[in-house]
Amino acid sequence: MFILHDLWEGILSACAGPTRSGGLDSRMQRVVIQKEQELRQRLSKEEIESLEDYQGKLGDLTNLELEDAFVKGFRLEAKIIFDVFREES
């Protein structure tokens, strides 16, 4: 299980390659940042603190969901490989 953690954390890399800059994800990130800035201008200090707390919790939840999906996908691929080699034997 440690290798999955190392892969997830980026300590190990299954394939190192360039990331896309200027792609859809970076454009969407700019839109989200702009919308957040617009929202913050309309909020009180207490509301901004509440928003930041929400964002932190949402980030934690998203990270857990992504890590879980990564592990499930890795396990599925291992099962597929096992079945392929078992059929060849």
C-alpha cells in the first residue's frame, strides 16, 4: 500500500511528462479565481473567514475522494493484469 501513497503524493512517478499550460484546466482556474475575488469583495470579514473554512473543508474532502478513486483505479488495473496473465497460463 505504501507504493500507492508514494505515487499519489508524487514521490514516485508512473510517467513524467510536461503538463499543459494554457489548457482548459488553466482557463477554468482563472475563471474560478476571478469569481472568488468578486465574491470576496462583497463579503464581510466574518463571511470571508467562513468561506475560507468551507473551502478548506471542501479541499480536504476532494483530496480524499481523488485519492480513493486513484487507489480503486490502480486496484482495477492490477486485477485486469492478473486476469490477462492467468488466461495466458
